[in-house]
Amino acid sequence: MQIQSPIDDNVLHTLQQLRASGQIRAISLDLDDTLWPIWPTIAKAEAILLQWLGEHAPATAAHLGDTANVRALRHEIVELRPDLKGDLSGLRRESIRLALTRAGDDPTLAEPAFDEFFAARQQVDLFEDAVPVLQFLSQRWPVVALSNGNADVNVVGIGQYFQASLSASGSGMAKPETRFFHAAAEAAGVAPEHVLHIGDDAARDVQGAMDAGMHAVWLNRGQVAWPHEGRAPHVTVASLLQLCRGLADR
């Protein structure tokens, strides 16, 4: 892969040193807003959910009205069902069930309605640098997906690049919990200090990874200021191609 992405000399030097040290033996990688923008995906999925409800549960669709209300109900269920914290699929399913119940429709329709939403949620638009970088990383290290979301890398179409994929919905853990990062290291077959974690969220990804003893790369596509006091990320890049330029073989 030809990598022609401008990169700050200090960032380039840090990544080159990290690569040369041999400390990096595996990669853990966030998904939402790292490999694709999440909110356009969710908005499309919620619109498809409303369309399905309009056909199969019209009272619920009329009661909800629009995707803003769909999302508001999703936030409401977070407060009503704290036992589902971190289980995005469970929260979405129960928010649909609540909407059906309130509108007087059959609550068992929550399952097929969720299936419709979930299928649409897997139809992501990858960032331009996503596939080239996945190819680059997976040719050099085992790569583990580590996500608080509920995307399925195999359904999305990128499963071939991952040795394992861990989600909060499937594991009962969520970033920034240390044990979730340690589970990713275990899935890769290495100690946490030999994992380089890459993600866009300053708290969940970067601080969480550092607290777990990993090396952390902050993918800062918007090039905003680091939002936390104290420790800064080991490396900050504006694109995944910048990261790979620094980690490329010399």
C-alpha cells in the first residue's frame, strides 16, 4: 500500500520508535466513528425502522412520528432499564417494545422490528482510509475489534481483517473498563502492554486503553484539542493513513 498522507515529524518519529521497539504485537481497533461515521448510519436505520412500523404497526409509527422521537425513546429506555447498560441491541429492542406497548400494538413485533433496524445498522459507509488500513494492519499484526456498539464486522464485510471481534452487547463489558481491553489482548494472544489500541473517543478509547496498560492512538479526524487534563494520548493522528505511514516498514 502506497502511503502518502502528511504527518507531523514528532508523530512520525514516535510511531517509528514504537514500531522499531518490538513492543507492538497486536492491534485493537474501535469501529464506530473510527472506520465509519456512526450517526448517519443510525439515522438511516431509524428511518427504515419507522417505515417498517408504518407497515406493520401503524399506531406505533404514528405515535412516534419521526426519527427524533425514535431516538428520544431510545434515551428514555436507558434510564428505565439500567440493567441493559452497555447492551445497545437490548436497549434498542426494548425501546421498540415500549413504543409498541404505549401505542397499543403487539409488543412481540419488537423482535422483527429490531431485526429490520439491525440489518440497516450494518450498512455502513466506510471512511476512505478504512479498508487500506485494515489491509495494512492485518498483514502485520493480529487485529481485534473492540466496540461499545453492535456492528458485526462479518456482516459489514470486513471480518476477514480481524482475528476476533468483541462488542459490549456480546460480552457484558464496555470501554473504558480495563477488563474489556484485557479481553481484547487475550483474544489477540498477547499481554496488554503489547497492544496498540486505536480509537476516536478520547475517554473510552484513549484513556481506557492507557489505564489498561496499552499503547493508545487517538484518531482525531476533526483535529480538536485534547479534552482532558492529565495524560495525553501516546500518539494523535488525523487519519488512519497517517498512522500507517508511521508504522510502515522501513
